[in-house]
Amino acid sequence: FEVFTGYRADEVLGRNCRFLQYRDRRAQRRHPLVDPFVVSEIRRCLEEGIEFEGELLNFRKDGTPLVNRLKLAPIRDDDGIVTHVIGIQVYSEAKLDLNHVSYPVFKETCKQQLDQSSKCSYLSGNPLFNHHQEICGILQLSDEVLAYNILSRLTPRDVASIGSVCRRIRQLTKNEHVRKMVCQNAWGKEVTGTLDMMTRKLGWGRLARELTTLEAVCWRKLTVGGAVEPSRCNFSACAAGNRLVLFGGEGVDMQPMNDTFVLNLEAANPEWQLVSVESSPPGRWGHTLSCLNGSWLVVFGGCGRQGLLNDVFVLDLDAKQPSWREVSGGTPPLPRSWHSSCTVDGSKLVVSGGCTDAGVLLSDTYLLDLTTEKPTWKEIPSSWTPPSRLGHSLSVYSRTKILMFGGLAKSGNLQLRSGEAYTIDLEDEEPQWRQLDCSAFTSVGNQNAVIPPPRLDHV
């Protein structure tokens, strides 16, 4: 069992083996390709104390699909009562490409059932719905009512599940307009509007699966043309729509670099291209690069030739002749490197933490609104702040909320890798940092939740 499934004995002893029907240990439902009829038949045979023999789709610990040829045989005592069940499993490789399969559907459509029921009712002389009350009433509704009044109100995950009812429902759930309505109701118009560009290649169905479950997500190596030359490390990169933008970095002999590269992932043959700009910020590494409003890029801080920086430069990637321009206003934060930044509302730059020239870790948080005529730095006061740190990450969620995770944090006289998470809502009258209790995510009902190990310099 350990060899074929990859699970250790101490991980599975005493557990119901249905976890093998889950492709990911954190999944909350069995994989949609697992045949529900076989699962129901197994349950029925166990309840009635009869033998079962059949095949069932299982998954290794690493997510690789397996075919489980299963035989269950009850053992009875002298009184005929089932006391034990012997299970024999023979595993073999499942020749499935999980990235190019569609969810299963039942063999009969509602129309076929109606036709068959009608035929039987005419032969018997009895009215259709008096004799066949098992016909589902919801399937008598028109496609328009089903799509707009029912399906569009469900969550993306539930729509994927209900698509297995019959071929008619399956066709309705595959409609791109319906899928977009479902996503819009679940995530809001602003989010779906932002994601609209991504659906040109993926489609709303695939996008919804990738955002709501790990079942459809897998890393793949992308081969691209061009090159980022000269080679470097400690650069900063961000996404601008379907484009990946890279700026600066540390070259050979700690040489600070100031060039800009872009990779258009929507192109037929993506390749790295050097962006020709009229002027560039001073070379740097250990800085941050963030995206504003889909095409504007903003660079802050880092380490340059003369030491640490606290300047801000903005570039419009869609301009006919892109050019970096410096933005100055008010009292800027202390010069720093290895800080973290993000953008709120698509126009406000938030900077947090980092390290000074003297090696002192910082815990401050600053905001710069780049939509104003004269952008001015504003420190966000908080009665309590997370421990000072560098190499952490900042992420925006729910429009104005910021999540901080990890980094190298100060703990007394020590500096330790952190696995802690903190959040703040900038829309509050008096925004306050608070620590998230990550242990709550592994409480009852979330047994499969996993807390990421402590780390720094992640993205």
C-alpha cells in the first residue's frame, strides 16, 4: 500500500480509505472524475453485507491517478452476522491526462427519460406523472429559467458539481455567458472585470476551477524566447495584466542594474524584450516593483551605488515612448531595502518594513496616493505593529485589506524566519494591524489545512 499510494502507514491507519478519492490532501470533496455510481454501489454492498467487485479511481499522495481494482467480501459468524470485511486492492496506472478531461455526466439525459416514461405510460394507459413520479420537476423548466434564475445564483464550485446531473445541464453550465454571471455574482463586477482579459485563452469555466480548487491547477514549464542579459539576482518583478515585467537587480560584482524587461504571456511566441526608455531610475537591487491600473509600474527604494534609496519612479508601459519619471512629495520613508510593497485601489502604493543601512529592521507602514496632483507620503499609524522584519510579502484582498506574511522578523535579540500572518484594513477610520490565528485554520472541519513553514524572500 505504501509503495503504490505514497502514504505512510502512520498516516492512514484507522482512517476511512475514501481519502484516496481526493486528489489533494486539502481538498474538501472527492475528485469529480471519481464515479459516484461505484461509490454508491460500494456503500450499498457494505450495508447489505454482500460482495462487491469493481474499479474505482484513486489518487496517490502526489496526485497521480491510479485505478483501484477492488473486491470486498464479508465474513460472517455462526449466526450469519457480518463481523469483518476483507478488502483486496490491485492498483494499476490510470492513463489519464487530468488537464484535458471533462467532468463525467450520467448516461441518460432528462429528455431520454421523459421519452421512455412517455412510452411506458402510453402502453399502460396511465397518465405520465401519476405513474413516473421520479421525474425531476426542475428539469421541466426552460433553459432560460434554469440558466438565469437558478444556475447564475450558485457558486462556481456548485455549478461544476451540478453539471454532472445530465447532458442538458452540462451544456447549460458550459455556456460562457452563464459562467461569467456565476463568477460575477460570486466575486463582484470589479473582480470579473479585471479577470476578463484572462478569459480570452482560459475561458470562465477553467478560470473558475483554477481559482476555487487546486484540482485544476498545475505548474508547467514555459519555454520562452529572448533573454534577460546580463544575468542577475535580487531583481524585482510584477504582473501587468498578461505581461510579466522585470526591473533592475544585482549583477556581477554587486553591480546595481536599471534596465526594464517585459514578457508578454498572451503572445503566440512569448519572448523577453528589453523596453527602450528615454530615462531610467538609478540602478538598484533589493527594491520593489508594483503595478498600478494595469499598465503603470512603480519602483521604490532598494540598494544603489551610493547606498540605500527611498525614491519613487513611475513608468507607463503602454505609452508610445515609455519613460521613467520620478515622483516626489512630502517626507518620504527612511531609505531601505528588502522591504515589501503592494498597491491598493489600483492607485495607492503601500510600503512596509525593510532594513536600513545600519542593518536595523523596520516595522513602519507608509502610503502614497499617486492619483493626486501632488502625491504625498503618509505614514499609517497603528497602536500596535507586527515585529520589525524584512523579506516578507504584502498582498491585497477585499480591495482595501492587506495581508502580511513571513519574512525575517525581530524576536527579542534574535532575527528569525517568520511564519506569522498579519492583516490591516486601510478603509477603517483608525487602521490597526492584528495578528491572524493560523492555528484556527487547522481546527475541526479543516483537518487538511496546512500552515506554510516559516520563510523569507518569497513572492
